[in-house]
Amino acid sequence: MGRPSNADPSPKDVPRERCVTGIEGLDHILGGGIPKGNMVLLAGPVGTGKTTLSLEFLVHGAERGESSLFLSVTEASNKLIENLSSFDFFRKDLIKSNKLVFVDLPIMYERLGLDHEELTVEDIELLTRSVLDLVESVGADRVVLDSLTSLGYRIRRDERIRDFMLTLGQGLSRLGTTTLLVSEVAPMEGRYSSHGVEEAVVDGIILLGNASRQGDILRVLQVVKMRGTAHSRSQYVMELTPLGLLMAPHLKGNRAQGG
């Protein structure tokens, strides 16, 4: 018996709604942007542009009328905002209108009484609920956690990190939030996170690194994994400019380092 003409399309026939990053090259690689609701690991060594990419992702969302939330684990928000002010794409009115919100996670730790070095299971549950409550109260469409690595130092145990990410990811997906989790990995480490469990939980991995070309060290970007969309796995050169991130295909035949 043939399929009725008015039957609902199967899930694979329905295109995923996209969260347009506003970074033209990245949106092109992903066929229009990150599938909405995805939790993505943004991994790479120090100095490869992870925080800048994250901030530009949030700013472009705020410009589109979405609500953007930056959860800072290590760097104070006022310093981040000061650094962000050097980019032409940044507008201070986005902060005044609460479309772009910065929260220092250490302040949340203090308010929740989580001032000890290693978080217990109960502590992690409290922190997860508090983060999800914050995301919901802000109405955040886009969230950045910078960095998951620093938070992992306080959770420590691999199984607890995995459980934290699973619970957080499910909650954020329920809220329809698209999330970037910054992961600091050393060059040539051969994985995308400090504990090696994070990459199995997330919906996507965007890897930043360095590559050598004719004696120069270039920043490069590669989408390793992204559920819900076809994408290029090629490596792209990424340049940080006052206008934001600019990307171009990386010429083949160059030896990549840390990316």
C-alpha cells in the first residue's frame, strides 16, 4: 500500500531550524548555521580565538533580537566587555537592553555556598538547576559557557562531568537554547576536551587550532561533528579583525598543528 499523499513527512524530510551564527564562513560550512538546540563543544589551545568566536556568536544573536547569555568561569565580565569594545561589531546598547547578558560563575558559586574545591553530586545538581533557572529567567536563545574545562577542574570525576553535561544538555534543549561550551585543549593532544568524555555527549564539535604556512602560524577552524546538518570537514583559515572573524579555505598540503 502506497504512502498517503497527505502523510506527515518523516523526521529526515524536515529541515532543522538554524541558529545563524552571524559568522559568514561558519554559517556557510554548516549550511545556514548551527541546528537550533544543539550543544556544541568549541575546542582548541590558548590563543586560537575561542572566546572571540563565542562573543561574536552572542552579539549577532542579540542583534537579531534574540537573548544571549555569557557564563564566565575564569575571566571577569567587565574585562570581557572591555575587550569586546575593541570590535566594530559590538554595541553597548545590547547590554543595556539586556539582550546580551554576562554572568560571572564564581559569584554564583559564592551565592550557592559552593566555595569548596571539589563539587559533590549534590553541589553539581544545585549548580545545574541554578544555571538552567538562570537561562530560563533570561529567556536565553544562545548561551556560552567559558570554559567547561575550568568548571571540570571542580567537578573532577569523569562520570560526574558526563552526568552534568547530559543533564545540562537535556535542560537546555528543552528550553530551545543553542549552546557553545568552550574547551581548552593542548596542541597535539589528540582529543577535544580535558577529560575525554565531553565530546561524546555534545551535538557538535568545532575545533580551532594553529597551522603552519610558509613560516607563518595561522589560526584555523574545522567542524569535526555537527548533528542535524551536513557540513564540510575541511580546514579553514580564520583571521581576527576589528570587523569580526573572517574565514577562507585553507590551502591543501600545509601541515596542521594543534588543529
